[in-house]
Amino acid sequence: MDPIPPSADELQKQMGNQEPSMEKLFEGEPVPSRAETLTARSVVVSIVLGVTMSAVGMKLNLVAGYLSSLAIPAVLLGFVLPPVWVRVNDLLEMAHVPFTRQENTVIQTFVFACSNIAYTGGFGSHIVAMSKSNGVPGLWNSGRNLEEPHAGQLVAFLFLTCFAGLFAILPFRNSLIIRQHLTFPSGAAAARLINSIHIPHGAKQASKKVTVLFKTFIGTISWLVFRWFFASGPGCGFEVFPTFGLTAFRLGFYYDFSVGIVGAGMLSSNKTTISMLAGSLVSWGIIWPYIDAKKGSWYPEVATNNYNLSGLYAYRVFIGISMILADSIFHLLQTLYAMYNQRQTQQQRKQAALPFHPLAFNHWTTMQCFDEWRREQVFLCDRIFNLPIVIGYIVLSAISIVAIPQLYPQLSGHHVAFVYLILPVFAFCNTYTGGISDLNMATTYVKVTMLIIGSWVGLDQGGVIAVLAAGSIILSSISTAFDLMQNFRTGYITLTSPHTVLISHVAGTMLGCMINPALFWVLFHVYNDDNIAPYAKMYRGIAMLSMSRHQKLPKHSVLLAVIFFALALVVSVLREVSTRRRWRVSKYLPSTIAVAVGFLLSPTMPIGMFMGSMVMYIWRRLDSNGVRLLSPMVAAGLICGDGFGSLLMMAPVMFKVRAPICLTFVARDVNKRLDAFLATVPLS
């Protein structure tokens, strides 16, 4: 007979009341079935919001070249519209099921999966870069090196690439969410927002949590609006405030007053944020200035473009990616070994006729709180078998090897086969990195892929289009994989069935693969001018550079990448061994992924995340009870407010409205010269 699980009160007492339990507030509400979650109401609302948010996202992507996460707007709109449906049913005296947080999660998952394809589909980068609107007369921009987009072609291409990403990452869901316990800060913030707005009435501490979350949410949006008034152009506003002085500012060390990053730091571990900051100090403070001093010797002096793979940027990409690959591949092998052992254990259970238990009884006492036990119980009850997923990926890869060359004849079948061979590794590495840092590094893997394919194909055979198409495969697939794991994390915290999350995500992806190409085709012909998709020219330039026989990789870039790969691998192995053997040194070994992120990104993000970690440390010292109760709400409010506010701040960009003030910062001697010059200017 199976043991009876303890109640929330009993388990909370056993755990020493370590953390206020969110699931304790929902203990009286049963987890709804799939039929009660995937309702006609959720389907209709999801489709309406999915199409609407896709249109908004596509417009922003083509006009501004950047798209903020639409997960938080999806949560809020998904909460506002279903109650209208409920009231209509009440007026018509029609029966309906209650609107639950699980149904809200289904809507958010669908809308996020659908609308995010507006960016991850490569419409504002690779697809536009293929067209003649981004070309200039010459061999690079004629004949087979141009490809005008067609809606039907894009629909088929997206179906093949997006679903490849889903198949590639699905076998690792239990490892990333349960075993590694990656935070996925944006997914966790969306989940906490959903939990907060669905807390049962009358629950203790509920009103205080909700109040803190929404005050932080509104305050963050207000701060973004205030900040906008002082940023009328490049180099203006609080975003370029020289926090640590002008010398540090020139090296990239300053805080850009992005509060969403602070929220992500509050949800991350101290080791992660400190490792990120250490990576920035070592790379941006020592290594990059040293390499920059070798300009003209190690790489051409003319290679000044920030994204030029023949200059300093190449060192950043190769060294950072090599460190990420080392740590991620090590964890990938660990995960595969653990999956093999688990399969062997399950077979032994079947032979011994033992029942399957998602969580053993003695595992309850090792959980941090009742919340984690309850969430793992729900998450592990729905099993997704790996063998059909692996077979599905192989079949889809075979179809893609035949079909994609028909869509883009410039890309050969063996090129597609190579891309689909490295795709699962890149998908795991990118998702693992995002689970720690909340960053989608897909564009970095895209550049590496483009460089590899570019050195393989010929210009006369349409190499520019082949390189861009290969990059688009990687962008669509590994971004979709990252989005799926974000949604699994949201479902994990809201007690939404993984099967339900997967169904909703797949349905949203299917609609996104159909509606976004149609929206793009319309907007592309409406805005078909030189100002559309500002990043398209950059990606076409990278494609051209990757095939240029006159361009070579910077000196020692590959050697340095190999050295840092080896160092990262040694640190990863040492950290795992010391953790298992409980050596003291394990506390001081950095997170290799976090260090690599510090190498790749400007120091502004590691500084912001470190500030979030310091806020948690000081708050914990001053009020240990308050930090356990309210810190997740504050962090969620900062992240959600930053995401929603960033979307609002896109409106001035769309309508070409400029801020009225330019706040800039200069050195004292420059200011004196400026004052002297202004004194000579007549007032009228």
C-alpha cells in the first residue's frame, strides 16, 4: 500500500517552516483535469490573442529590429479576457468551469509560442536579408544570391525548423527542470504572476503578496516611462550613466538602470551572479583591452564593426561559445548517462513487478518546502517517452534534408544534414545557458553556424542564401526549444500538467508558423524600403564575410578558444567531483556558463544581476522572514514590469516619436570647453 503523503501543514512543520508555501494556499483546490484546462474558452482566447500579439510583434520586429518578450502581456491579457466569457455565460445561464491558473497558463503558453515566432522566425533578419532590398549591385547581390520571400515557402520552412527544436529539447525536460533545477527567471516570473492573481480569496498573506507584486510592476513601468523622456538619441539617457566613472564606462562597466535585470539577479543564485561579474572583469577589464592593443598585428585595424568576425568580436564569440559548449556538453553527457541509468532502473522495476512512484516517500523530507514536493509530483506524473521523440526527430530530419533544398535550392542536402546534426547540441547548450542567465543566445550560435557553412559553400552557387538559410534553421529551432522549456518552468510552478503545456505550445507553434508568414508578407510589401528590418543588412554582411576568401579569422582566435574550452571543461569536472565528494573547494568554483556569459555580453547585465543578488543579501540580513515572503513577488514585478514596459516603449519607435530631452554625461574638461563655446553663441 502506498504511503499517505503529509499535508502542507505537517510538511511545513517538518521543514522548520523554511519558506512560506504558495501551494498551501491552493491546497483546497484540486488540480483540474486536461478537459477542464483545454476548454473552448481557452482555445478561442488563445487564438485571438495569438494572432493579435503576432501582428504587434511582427510590426515591431520589422520597424525596430527588436522584440521584447511577449510572455508577460500574454499573462495579463489571458487573465482579463476569460472573465468576460464567464460573465457572458452567467448572463445566458450557461454552465462553465471556473477560470483557473492552469487555464491561464495554457493561454499564456499558446500566445507566447505563437507570437514569439515573429522574432525567432528570422523575419527581421535572415529572411529580409535574402531579398533584393538589402543588396547593392555586384556579384554578391545578383542571381542565386537573392531570394524574394514567399508566404507558402516560409510556412513550410518554419514547420520543419520549429518542430525540430521541440523534438531536440523534449528528452531533457526532466533533467533541466527537476535534476538541474534551472530557474528560467522569465518563466518563473510569469508563473508567480499567474499564481498571485489567482490566489483564493481570504488566504493569509495573499493580499500582501499581490499588493507588493503589482506595486513593483506599476513602479517599474513608471520608471521606464520617466527614463524615456531623457533619451532622445544615441548616447542619451540614464542608460549611459557612467556609474563607476568615465574610464570604467569606456570599458563597458556601468549600470544602465534596467530593473528587469535586477529582478533576474534576485531569482538567481549568488554563485551565478558573482561568476558572471567575475567573467566580465576578467574579459572586459583585462583580456579584451589586451587583444585590442594587438590591433593591426592580430587582426586588421579596419575591422572596427561591433559584429565583424574578422576583428575583436570574433574573439568574444569563439572564446565565449567554447566555454559554453564545454560546460553544456559535460552536463549533456551527464544527463544522457542519468537517463540511461533511469531506464535501467525502470526495466528492473518492471521485471520485479514493482509499482512506479513519481516521488519516493523519503524524498519528501529532502525537498525545500511543500511547494517543491507538490510541483514535482504533478510534473512527473505525466510521462513523455523519449524513444518516440528521438524517432520523430530522425524522421523530421530526413524530411528536412529532402524538403529544405527544394525550398532553398542554394542549400544542399548534406549542408542541411550537418545543421540538423549539430542542432540538438546547440539547443541543449542554449537552453541550459538560458535556464541560468535568462538569456537566449541563439543569435550567437547562428553566427557560428553561418561561419561554418560559409566556408563550405561557394559564392557562385548562391552561397549568401545558403548561409542565411542555415542560420535561420538554427535560430528558429533552438529559440523554439528555449521557449518550450520556459513554458515548462511556468507550468511547473503553476501545477499545470506537462502534457497540457506541451499540447498548448505545439498548437501555438502551429498557428505561429502559419499566421506569422502571412503577416510578414503583408507588412513586407507595405514597408518594403531601405529602413525595414535594420539588422538584415548586418546578417547579410556576415554571410558575405563568411565566404570571402580574402578574410581570415583573427590570429590566435582558434587557439584561445581551444584553451578556454579545456579550462572550462576542467572546472566543470572538478566542480562535479568536488560536489559529489563534498570537498570545501566546491563552494568556490565558479559557474562556467555564467563566466562565459560575462565574456559574451557587455558588463551592464552582469552588473545588474549582481546588484539583484546584493539586494537579496542585504534584505536577508535585515529581514529574513520578509525576504522569504516577498522577494519572489518583488523580482517577478521587476521582470514583468520591465517586459511589459519595454513593449509599451516600442510605441514611440513605431510612430517615430522622439523624447524631448537628451541627458548626456561628459568629462569635466569637456564640460568646461562646452561652456566656453556656448558662451560665445548669441542668445538670439
